[in-house]
Amino acid sequence: MEILKYPSPNFGSRREDTKIQFIILHYTAMDKQSSLDRLCSPDYEVSCHYLIDSGGTCYQLVDDNKRAWHAGKSFWRGLRDINSRSLGIELVNSGNEAYPKAQMESLMVLLRDLLAIHKISPQNVLGHSDIAPSRKTDPGKWFDWRLLSENGLAILPKVSLPIDTDKQSFLLDAQRAGFEPEATFEQILQAFRSRCRTNFEGAFDGYDCALMKKFADIFDVDELSNPQ
Ligand SMILES: [Zn+2]
């Protein structure tokens, strides 16, 4: 896939004790040109590594080895400074519309390459709302996590039965997965549903709990254990 260079001056150095271990997905909430202008404007001090427009054209704004400014105040699995540990991909989308097929296909080609080059695990492909549930809602409920998951490029828990509806266990599982402990129950539920239970707006229930438990189980493995 051809990647067009569109250099942004908005970047710095990664912190020395970090490596690229996450990919964070965003929507721009603006049209393509306004997005590119803002991501390249020194006045706004925001940027990302890649931007994919609705037709699937991919731009590179910041080199992978530099620290782009897309995550802001964020947290995942005990780690803060996610900008130092991640690549940021912006998708041109208003937040209220489907992501076109051409855009998703370019994203999958890009993700496949980046996961291989940087040896990133699919479980570390996250949404901005996962790492900042109290502030952010992107990539939002129109983003097709299932498609990424079916292609081995992200994870999405599946369950067939509910478990007990219990707020406390839900929050404990959310922390076990990696969500920031300071976020409220409502913020986490909203962020989690926008990824795992799109368009469901009913009351908190046993399926939310079962999905969060499954989600946490995927992350909560002893990284030193040998699966053999
Ligand atoms: Zn974002």
C-alpha cells in the first residue's frame, strides 16, 4: 500500500525506557483537510503517526520512532505516557457514521504491517476510549472491532451466557483488563460497550459482566508462563 508523506512538526522523542507496544485508534471528528491542517499546526500541539481518509488513502505524519501527540492523559495496564509507547492512527470520521470499506481495508493492511514490524500483539491494538474513558469516545460505536478481531488484528470478547450482574466485579474485571482505576463505572461501561456491545442501550446486565470478565481474562495471563 502506498503511504503518502505529510510531515507534521508536532512530535518529540520517545522516553528512553519505552518501546512501541500499543497502537491507538482514533477518529478525527473533522473532514480530511481540517484534520491534516490541525495535526500539522504548531498551534494545536496534536499529531499522530498515520491518518487514513474515507477513501482509504493513508498519510504518514510522524515517523514511527518519534513520539506523536495523540493519546493525551491516558492509562492502560498500569502504564501512563502512552504516547511514548504507541503509534497513533487517526481515521477521518465524524463519529456518527459508518467507516467505509475502503478505509477499513487500508487500516487492516497498515495494522498487519505495523504489528509485524514492531512485534505488537493484537490485544495491544486499542481505542482512545479504552485508554482515556473519562475523556474520550473515539473510535466510537461505528468502528468495526469485530472485523479487526476476525482478521487477527485486535481482540473482541464473545460470550453466549450472562453471569451475575455485579457492579463491583465488573469494575474489578475492568481494572484487571487494564482500564484506569480513576474512571467511573458509567465511563467504563460506556467505553466498553462502544467497543464490545455496540448499539446496546439497555440497563447494565449480566452480559456486560460476562463480556468484561472474558475481556480481562484475555489480558490477565502470566506473561512469563510458557503456554506449552
Ligand atoms: Zn482520539
